[in-house]
Amino acid sequence: MSDSRTLRSVKCDVESCIHNVGGKECSADGIKVCSTCSQPDCADETQCKTFSARQ
């Protein structure tokens, strides 16, 4: 069962993030993802800037 704020189209398995619901989905109001590659056509490395560690 998902939280009503869950971004159902955003799947996430990072359980150490406060926005993670059930080890499957993101409950953040919005997300920001950026590339960590310097090459313009590289999509291999991305980072979620919305991540916030659980305490």
C-alpha cells in the first residue's frame, strides 16, 4: 500500500532515503536528477539530488 503522496511513476529502491516508501517508490513532492558525466551524450551515471538520508 502506497502513501497518497507517492510519485507512482518514480520507482526507487534506495531504502536509506527519507522519501522512499516500502523500498519501491518515491514520496517526494518532486525530484531532481542530474548527470554525473561530463560527456554530452552520456546517460550512464545519474544522481538523485532529492535524496535525503534517514536519521
